[in-house]
Amino acid sequence: MTTSSAATQAIPEFVTGHKKLLIGGEWVDAASGRRIDVVNPATGKTLGTIAQGDATDIDRAVKAARRAFEGEWSRWTPHQRRKLLLKVHDVVLDHFDELALIETLDMGAPLARTRNLAEWTSQVLQFFASQCDSAGVATPQNSLPGNFLTLKHQAPVGVVGGIIPWNGPLIGLWWIFGPALATGCTAVLKPAEDASLSVLRVSELLTEAGVPDGVVNVVTGYGAEAGQALAEHEDVDRVAFTGSVGTARAIVKASAGNLKRLQLELGGKSPDIVFADADLDKAVPGAAMGVYTNSGQVCVAGTRILVQRSVHDEFVERMREFTKTIRVGDGLDPDTQLGPLVSERQLERVMHYIGVGGDEARLAGGGSRLGGDLAGGYFVEPTIFAGATNDMTIAQEEIFGPVASVIPFDDMDDALRIANDTPYGLAGGVWTRDLSTAHKVSRGITAGTIWVNCYGVLDPAVGFGGTKMSGYGWKGAKEHVDSFLYPKAVYVNLD
């Protein structure tokens, strides 16, 4: 189940030493001079440091972004922005092996996962390149007396702030930079302090690809300092945030100063419903990896596995046997399937919930921190709690680790009642051979994204989002691009 030795990998030079902030096209230290240690979660050892930016640095970055937005960048044509995005695509893909390795060292995801992001990155960049004409002009008919021409513009909102989490920065950064480059906005990005290196390296590559100074800016630091300052800044027109509900509430309050637009992708406690007629050969590994992928550090993780009572015990036993085959270890080992949790703090959180789960339900698999050759890293076994009920703490609170709660149900109505008995509404899944069941349940789950006989697949041209306390706004698709624009009506008197 575990891997004990990482394959020999040349550590990228970028990972070591000290990394600065990108503001207005220049790499600068934090005004305070403070730094944050970068820790490899597979070993617990320090790799280097990043600048600890704060409100002063955010203000510098916002001013640089505003100058760029009002300067030459505002005169770039859609064709020029499209060419730039395609150049960014080529430069980033040329360096993707390095980026994947940086991501693995910084936040722990296995190379098998980070390297596979190359195709997704190619797809998302080409998608945003295709959207550069979104800020167009329409000429709707009007019913005004006289002779009027009406125009309807789509204009870039201006300076966009982005705050992204540590569970996938190599993915998360493109939801900010992609639409900003496509629409003519500028951006200030605050990555998570636990995983900033891949964002900083990508930002170097963006500069190399020809992105003008100040169009993209990166300020590393803590959320309570840099993140809060970005949400409060009155010259930021829009903020996109991915993270916890508690932090989102603070961002909503902070945004009130200038009524900035918000897009929030928050937590989830997503139901993955397995009916008795499901193909268990597919449903067991599919539902299991719907929880365990990225060591459970995925917002859409299907951590509540609802299984029809008649097959509950068989499903749990099959899942227990499946988890024994999952290879947990240092992400540098090419055979590793699950890496460590991102930090000691996150490890403590997950182990706390496993302790709570042991008092609430039956531990059917896993449940321990891994030691031996993996001692020093933040590794946890894939864990299963069986016979759970939906009122348990482990079924109601987001754990963000490799912990599954298997909950039995009786019929479709019972499954939907349990599935929707949560404050969250991010995602859900259903496993069945019956097309009618699939349609009824996918309609019945209150969530932004539903998967049928699969889990976790995403297409940037389709996108995803949440409802209820999982946030609002859409990532991907034309809706995402349009959220970086605002409508402007023009009435022209032709007489």
C-alpha cells in the first residue's frame, strides 16, 4: 500500500533559495522583508523561502495592475491577446515537466497526477484563447421613438484579485490569469502560503512569453494579511476566491467597501450515490478515488458515499480491499498514487476527524498516520468509515483528507433526502445502470456539478460551480469569461 523510496529526481534550481513578489513586471522583496519557509510535505524539510507580502505589497501590486489596465494593455486587440495566450500555451507546455516537479515538491501531489495536468492545461489555455472576442459589441433593436441606434458593449471590469488554495495551484492560477488575459483585465494573485512555488514559476514564464508588465502580479503571504488586504482594496473591481466558507464570509464583508464583484468556490460534502444495480467493478474504484484523489484535498470530493442498503456490506468490503492496492508515498516516486497532506496543520486536522469518526461509526479500513520510511512526512492511510449516518460529524463537516463515510440508504427518495441534507451544494455523483434513475437523481441533487457513472471529470469549456454554502459563480465556459466583463449600453441619436 505504501511506497518507501522516491525515484531520483533532479531538484529544479527554482525550488531552492528565496522567491520574491512579482509586481509591475519586477521581482521585489516584501516591503517588510519578512519571509515564509517552504516545506516539502513528503519529508517535513524546508526547501527555501517565499516573501511574506502584506497590505503594503498588495497596494503596490494593485497600483501596478491599474496602470497596466489603463495603459498600453487597454489598446491590445482581441487578436493580439489570442496570440499572446497561444504563446503562453507553448512556453508553459515546454516547461511542464519542471512545473509538475515543482508542484509535487511544494504541495505533495504525486508526479503521476501533476504531469497529467499538462493536457488539461493545454485545453484550458486554448479555451481561453478562443474567448478573446467575448468583449464585443452587439446592436440590439430598440423600440424608441425617433431614430436611435443602440449598442451594447462588453467591457473588461478592470483589476481582478485572485485568492487560490494550496490543493492545486497549477490548476487554480489559470482560472484567474486565463480569463484576465482573454478579456483585457489585469490581475493580482495571492496564492496559498503552503504552495506558491508553481504559481511563481508560471509567472516567470508568462513574462518570458511576453505578458506586459503589470498585467499579472503575484503577492505571496498569509491570508489574514495579504488576502484580506486584496479583498478590502477599493481599487480592485472583482475578487475570485476558492477556499473555506469562513474565509469567504470575511471576504464578502471586506468587499463591501467598493461593492466589488465576487466569485466564490467554497467547500463541499458531496454525496456519491451507489444504487444496488450499479456495476460495482466500476463504482467501487470510481467512488473510492472520488474521495482519495489528491489525498482527499479536493473541494468536490465525494466524501459521503451513499450505498443502497442491500449492497452496503459488499461495497464496503470491496472498497476495503481496493484501498489496500493504493500506493501511498513520496510524490517523486512514479508509482505513488497518493502523496502526503500539504502540511502538519492539515495532518493534525485530518487525524482529529479520524478520531471523531472512530467514536461515531465503524472503522472499516485505514485510519492511521503512516510511519516507517515515510516518517517525517504528512501521510495518512486511505480511511473508510462504514455504517455511518448523515448526522455524524464526519458526514457533515468537510475534512479535506482521504476519509470516506459510507452511509446506507433504502430507496431513491431516501438517497435524495440524505444527499441534500447538507449546507453544501458543490457536486454529487450517481452510479446506476438505470437511465431513469440517473436522470431523476442528477436532477434531484442540489449541487452545481453531477457525475453519472464517473466522478471528478472536468472540461473547461463546460465548467463547474456550486450553490448553497458552496458559493456562487462559474469556473470555465463562457459564463466564466463573461464574469470578467460588464455590460455597457450606448444610445446614439441619428437625427
